[in-house]
Amino acid sequence: MVLLTSNKSKPLVTLIEGGCGQGAWLVCRDGEPVRPPAGCAPGAASDRSGHAAYSRAVSDQTQEPQEDGVVERARAHLEAGREWKARDLLVGHVAGDYDPAALELLGEVSYAMRDLPSAGAAWFGTSRRGADVDAAIEAWRERHHDHFAQMWSSLPRSVRDLHGNKRVDALRRRAEQSRGSEQPPDHRPHAESESSRRGIDTATIIAVALGVLFVACALIGFVTVVRWLVPGA
């Protein structure tokens, strides 16, 4: 009997072997039997294909899963002391894909770096709750002075594209209302045209008045000169 274990000494596969043609092969993982490959049944003749299939079965059973996701890589950066690199990786990821696990980890990283407003923006679109979440969201609201349009713009793009989350949907509606109420009421076409006409009329009046004054001064000066030149006139 051969006992195969993982690096954590957890039994993975147990082989009770008597050899092909001599006895049955039994492959078990977590107490569940795996059917032996063809060619290795009790009493069957040994062949290379049977042994190859058996080797592949054992290899598939004992191989541990490979974790190469964004969250796993970000955790690796954190363990290596590269918090800034983990945050950049997560920020780029959640900008395009809505990933609750990545958003939660991004909030944790930002919170650990004492950037509470960024942590609040990351946690806002998740189901995470707690005192740390409340403090982070409060700091996020304080940074934007409860300006709903600015708060909405500060959320990751994947969260803004999310529908069905009550908090996100409520903030979306308030942001739209905030943008609508910020439109200046005086910016109307007829108001601009009226002000333009008033400006033109005032300028014309001033120009005419200056022209009349200039002509009057010129006449007075002409008469005065004539009197000097022609005595008794």
C-alpha cells in the first residue's frame, strides 16, 4: 500500500496495488473511489496504455489547483510588502470588471494605507458591512461634501455600470437629479438675444451723443475763429 500526501500532509490518494494481472488497483481521494483505468482490472494483462492511463489518473487526482487570479496576485504583492502595487492592480481590474472580492480587497488595502475615502468608494458597491465600512464611507462623503455627482464619478466604472444594487441605484438617481438642478436658469437663447440688443442700443446712443458733442464743439470753435479774423462780425 502506498500513501500519497500533499505538502500539508493531507492524504490525497491511497493506492493498494498488487500489480496489473495480480490484484485490483484502488485509487481513493477523500474517501471516494476512482475507477481504475482499462488494462489494470483484476486479472487483466499489463500493458503500457493501462499504465499510462493510470499515471494520468493519479496525476490528475493529486495535482493541486493553480491560482493565478487578480486577487491572488494582489495578495502576493501584499505579502511582499508592495501595497501600492496591489492597489494599482486592483484598481485597474475593477475599472473594467465588477468583482466583489477584488473590491473588498481594494477597500482593505486602501483602509490599511489610511486612505479612508478610497476605501469607502471601493466598499460602497459591495455587500460588506461593519464599523470600518461605515467610517470609510463617511470619510468618502466628507471628501466630496455630499455632492452626489462627484461621489458618483469617484466610484469604479464597473460599480457605476452595476444595476440591482440598492445603494448604487439610489446614488445614481441622486447624481442625475443633482446634475439637472445645477443647470443655470438664465442661460436661455432669448435672454441672451435681449441682453445683446440692449448692449447694442446703449453703445449706439453713446456714439451718437459723442458725435453731436464733437460737431457742436467744432461749430463753436469755427464761430470764435471767424470773430477773431473779422472784427465787428
